[in-house]
Amino acid sequence: MAIPFQFGHLADGENFINRQEEVNRLSTNFQSGVNTLIISPRRWGKSSLVAKVVKQLSTTNPTLRVVTIDLFAVRSEQQFLSLFAREVIKATSTKWEEWGENVRKFIGNAVPKIAFGNQPGADVELELSWADKKIDPLEIYDLPEVIAKKKKLKVVICIDEFQNIGHFADPVGMQKQMRSVWQKHQHASYCLYGSKKHFLTHVFTHQSMPFYRFGDLMYLPKIEISHWLKFIPMQFKKSGKKISTTLAEELCRSVSLHPFYVQQLAQRVWILTENETTHAILDKSLDALLNDNAFGFQRDVENLTATQINFMRAFKDGVKNFTTLETLTSYELGTQGNIKRIKAALEQKDIMDFPGPQPEFIDPLFELWFRRNF
Ligand SMILES: Nc1ncnc2c1ncn2[C@@H]1O[C@H](COP(=O)(O)OP(=O)(O)OP(=O)(O)O)[C@@H](O)[C@H]1O
Ligand SMILES: [Mg+2]
């Protein structure tokens, strides 16, 4: 029997729940050429959301072409430009036989090569190289608009894991070039998204940064509990098992509605449940989940300084004011001025967030693990 909860790959089909508002907003932006910037912590469902909209639109809008580029494994501007050019050419061609011709038509000095997998039925791939090794970034960034105009198409470029531009040699210079070209585009629009909330918030919302006010900024919210409370019991029921609404709610709340962890925990609970879920099963599953993730969490903590850990300890103990002499002394936090630096470091490392007067842990499972172990 297939396990009715999925994580680790994109949520789609009936596994994709709700996000109706975000789907509509993104879909409207894509169709009307409005740029979008999406930020959320890791594994909240950015990629699934974009993929859902792309899939929907590509079946209903033949003149709209959506290009999805994932920067996950890209580590230099050169690699990025080559990938960008390749994906734009592929998405705006009707069949692979046209790839070579379109490269020659639209990119000055690029040399196309069509590679065939050696297995029968394996994918055909386009490979690009540049004759004199000189890629002109401005020409490549302009490609979506040039092709869209020529072919009377609308093109949307989605760039996932956008925070990875931080690894390139000159991220800000590159962003300046992209923005200067893209802001003139009438037939192409852009959707940039990724995790590393702190970094991307800076990239997208700081006045001094090139992508400041580039488009509709979306902080992805969590999925409301009411949708999970329909989904989880239904998935149990379909496979002849049962979970009460109370336990389903407890399951969701124990991982603070984090979409990935909700699915992961629900899967564990489902596996351990023979007929009907009990409290003991839920507890056991949560312990197992913490166990599975302990190694990674330990590594995260190893990257923190003693004062950063002490700050988290104080927060865990319910301290509200971190700068009183008593707190500074009993938690060995150093001077008052240190607190600002500690907060900045925890934010920069994506461990904690400081949206209001009180800090928050970014990863709810990490928080649980920390509370149990420190
Ligand atoms: N709309 C949804 N309905 C149900 N589950 C979801 C939904 N969105 C996300 N999830 C769950 O969260 C997991 C992570 O989703 P996804 O990969 O889309 O997130 P992401 O924000 O792109 O993650 P990353 O930060 O790693 O790129 C999915 O595998 C799925 O288990
Ligand atoms: Mg993703």
C-alpha cells in the first residue's frame, strides 16, 4: 500500500493542500507579467507552490512559457548564465530539433550541441559552449524578452534557491546587471524565490540592493491548521486507518505546522498505526523524528559560539529581557552590547528570527530538540 503522506519531493496532486490564495496571486502575476519575490524558511512549500502554478498555466495558456531554473547546484555566474540560456531556449522551442537553430539565431557566439543519452528513450539535452569563452551576461539576461517578442510569447522565468547567488564571485554586481536588463522587459517577467530568509530579505527589501522593489514580495505563510485537519484524517481513512481530530491537531501543533515536518510525522504515525492512532504512537513517532534529525541539529549547534548557545538557553528558560545585569551574568552573555551581536549571528545562521519583541526559533523541530537536550 502506498504511504499517503509525502515529503522530500514536491507536493502535488491531492498531496498539495490549500494555498489557494497564493496560487491565485502567483497565477495572476505570471499571466499579467508582474515580477514576484517569494521568501520562506526552508521546506515550507515554495517550490511546490510555484510548480503547481506552472503546471496549471502551462495546460491552459499555450502562449505562456514558464522556465524553471534551480540554482541548487550552481556555484558560479558562468554556470548560471549557461543554464539560464539553455533553459530559455528549451522552453521557447516547440521541439528539440529547433534548439540548435534557435541558439544560432538568438545567442551571438554560443555553440550548441545536442546530447543524446545512451539508453534508448533517455532524455535529449542541449549543451552550450562559447566559441571565444566570452559570454555576454547582458545578452543572456535579455534573451527571454528578445525571444518572447520575436515568437509572440509571454515568458516567465522562475529562479529557485535564489539565495545561492550569494556564492558567486560578485553577487551584487550580477544583481545590478540582471535588474538593469529585466526591468525593461515587457514580454518576460521573473519569479525569484528561496530560503535563507535573512539573506533574501536583505536582497529583496534593502534600499541599497538592486532588487529592492523589483516586484510583488510574498512571505509564504504556513498552511492553516483547518486544511491539515481535513487532509490527515482523510489520508488515514483512505487506507483503512483512523486518527481522531484531537490527535491530528496535536500532531500538527507539535511541529508548529511546519509543512515538511507535518508530512514526515504523519507518515511515521501512519506506519506505526495498525487501526487507530493513540497518544503513545504519536509520542513515539515524535521521538523517532527527533532522533532521525539529531545528527544534523548537533552539527548546527557545533557551529554556534558558547554565548549564542547561552542566549538560546536563556530564551528556553523563559527570559524576556536579555540585557538585565542578572541575565547577562547568570547566562554568561557578556556585555549588553553583545546581545545585539548574538542576535545578528543567530539570525544570519538561520537559527532564530526576531520579528517582534520576542525571538523565535526558525526550525520547530530544532527547537524541540534543543529544549529537550539543553
Ligand atoms: N501545499 C502543500 N501541501 C502539502 N504538503 C506540502 C505543501 N507544500 C509543502 N508541503 C510539504 O513540505 C515539503 C517541502 O515542500 P517544498 O520542497 O515545496 O518546500 P520548499 O520551501 O521549496 O523547500 P526548500 O526550502 O528545501 O527548497 C513537501 O515535500 C511536502 O511534504
Ligand atoms: Mg524548494
